[in-house]
Amino acid sequence: MNFFNQYSDVMIALWEHLEITSLAIGASILFGIPLGILISKKKSLAKSVLGIAGVFQTVPSLALFGLIIPLLGIGIIPSIAVLFLYGLLPIITNTFIGISEIDENLLEAAKGMGMSKMQRLFKVELPLSIPTIMGGIKISSVTCIGTATIAALIGAGGLGTFIFRGIASGNNTLILKGAIPSALLAIFVSFILGLIERALKPLQSSHNIDVVHKFKKIIIAFGISLFILPLLFSGLKQYDNLKAKKNTIIIGHKNYTEQRVLGQMYSILIEEYTDYNTKVLEFGGTQIIFQALTNHEIDIYPEYTGSAYSAILNKTEVFDSETTYNIVAKDLKELYDVEMLNTLKFNNTYVFLAKPEFAKKYGIEKLSDLKKYKDNFSLAAPYEFLDRKDGLPGIKLEYGISFKDPKGMDLGLVLKALESDKTDIGIGYGTDGRIKKEGFKIIEDDKNFFPPYNIAPIINNNFKGRFPEAMDAIKLLVGKISNEKMQELNLKATESDGDLGIIVEKFLKEEGFIK
């Protein structure tokens, strides 16, 4: 298996993952241990503090990432914030338990020796409860490392990028490229923390004064490795980013193959024909990435006219491609002060899919044929499709059809479910190369329900002023790339576990966009 292709990309993602989790865990320690100490001294607060920390643990991690975006935006900062909240409970709880369970006789003896409250805390209570506290830190660390994979959905990078890319394309190698390093990192951190935990246990034997010095050295070294160094490197990186920001175009894309391909296209073209640098970030869906654009967290991203028309502008009436584009471009400018540039050639609309033998058995050629099978067939679709007006709710009204237990899932898993007979009907995108490869039948949208989904870049309101030279490079794709060409490129990207940039660059050279 060609698993460790792109060694450098894996290492970059691994460092991003480590950076996010280290800063989050460090923050959890800085806040969690003092809170644990506080409630061990004021037990009347324990129930409230532990209850609040427990609430964050019960909220699904993906939901918490979504809820925090309006407050903190996208990228590394909201990711650290979410993981910080997730990491608090084990640290607070174990600090509280560790201090609360210290033998009262030891505390009385320390008091009898004339120790103040602070002296008793730092010379008796904390040293004796450190093994318990370290257990909480270990639980928190392993939890954060696993949860951090979701940060890829809001543009923070990390190993989750490979996992989501693999799920979207049905590529198990890519999934493993993200999952194995993440698992190994969790095991390694757990092992190191376990060693520290065991090394500190002799502190419970107070006669061994040398261990106290060992305790101080270990904790100092641990604090540096866990928090100070990642903070230093993160600060340096942010400083470099600020210096380079004037000359760097931030390109966003959504989390499926075609969007990743388009993001790479614009990145390559801009860097080929201008002196600008580019940075490409991935996001989880239409609303998230559009908010990133309007908040100036990205400068440009490729969007479908139909998605903007329905999901952003909440319009439902269907028009031809030109009319739809004109409405979208006008309303985006007036309502959000962003500009949709001219479209490429291909139209990547939603399509209903079935296996040919299934369609033949039930006489299904067009969507209207499904009306007589109301609530009989299962449906698998991307999550957005189940709620959008240009998705299942609109289809039900237009065609009078419904399905048995519709399931929402990642787009890459929809075609896998259809292929393995886990669903009767699936929803895909018209330019997905796997449709042709797997021989799925496209069920005709005989009432032309779906709006056009032509692709065009959307730029924020200061893009032209900041990056004037980039406009000519972006315009090279206007009116270019047919459905067939895009389908072929998507298939190559789907089947590859290598660098998408190499695949896209080769395509651009073959098509004459770059030399």
C-alpha cells in the first residue's frame, strides 16, 4: 500500500494536529487545576462547576464546533476553544478527587508544623494528588487528540483533513493516512503521561526528598513540551502569517473532491501567473464557508450558482443558467457586499441515482415514476440535501414523492451505500466520475426541479483592491472545462491517495492553462 506517500504533507498535518491539541490541553490544565482546587476548598461550588463542565462533554463535538463559529469564526482559535472545553471535565474532576481524598491526619500534621494554607497546598496537597491529576490530564489529552480531527471542517487543518478527504472519495488509504497517525499520537501521549504519572507516585512516600526535585523537573519539562513550545511556534507562525498576509491569498473550498480540485486549480493558476502566495483551507459546508468569506477569514472560494441561490439567498423558483447567475450575482453584491465572478462551463447539478437492475425492475426512468412507490424505497443523500429547499423538501412538494427513512451521510459514503445495496436510491453530483465508472443510472429530473449549478468564484469586497494581478489568472477558467472533463478529473482525484495539487497541475498543463 502506498501509505506514506506525501510524507511531508502527513508531517505538516501531524504538527497542525499537535499544535491544536497541545494549546487546548495546556489551556485546560491552566484553568482546570485551579478550578479543581477551588471546589475542593469550597465544596458548595463543586456541583455547579462540575455540572457546567459536564455539559460541554455531553454536547456532540461536531455541534459544538458549529455553535462556536458565530462567536470565534473559523480556523485554529475556535478549534482550540472547543477542545479546551472538552478537556476541562477530567482535569477538574481528578484535581477535586485527588485533593479531597488526602488523609486529614496528614493535613493536621502539616498545620501543626506551622504551614500556612498555601504552603499546605503546594507542599502537601498538590504533590500527593499529582498522580490522580495526571490521570485526568491523560484522559483529557487522548480525548482532545481524537476530537481534533473534526477541526478540519472549520479550516484548522490537522490529520482530519486526510480522513474527511478519504471519506468523501471512498479512499480507505487516505482515511488511514489521517487515522493511523492520530491513533499513534494518542497512544504516544498516553504512554508519556503514564510514565510521568508513575514516576510521580513515590511522592506519596514523603521521606524521599529527592523525588520532590524529580517532580519539579518533570513538571517543568512537561509544561514546556505540552504548552510553551507549541505556543511559541504558534506565535511565530502567526507572526509570519501576519507579515505574509498582504501577499497571500486565502482560498477556501468545501469538503468534497470537486471542491478540493477547484481550490487547487485557483491556487496553481494564481501562483503561476502572479507573485502572490496562496493558502488553501477546507470547510464543512455552504453556510460555514460563506460566513468565512463575509468575515474576511478567506478571500475567495468556488461556489455553485444553485447552492448560492437556494442555501444562501433562500430562493426556490427555477430559472435557466443565465438568469440564475444574474440573480445570484446581483443579490450577493447588494445583500452581502461580495462578488460572484463569471462561471466555468460545467453544470454540477444534483442527480438521483440507482443501480440499472433496480431501475429496470421497478420501471424507473424519471423522478415522476417514483410517485407510485411512495415511502417504499430507502434514500441516502448528503446532509445538506435533506434540509435545503432545492433538496428533499422541495422534491417532495414538486413531485409528490417520499422515501422510507431517508439517511443523511457524507457524499462519498452515499455512492458506497448504493454500490453495496445498503440503499435503493442515492443522491450524487452530476460531475462525479464514479457515476460513470460504477455504471449507476441517473434518474431523469423530468420537471427540471433542480436549479443550475454552474461554478464561479466568489470574492470578498476588497479582493480586487488587494490582489489586482490575480484577476487575470482567475479569469482563465471562465467558460472552460466541460462536464466530461470535470468528471474525468474528479475520478482521477477520487482514486488517488497522492497530492491533489500534482493531479490538478498535470490537468492544467494538458489543457493549456499553464506551461
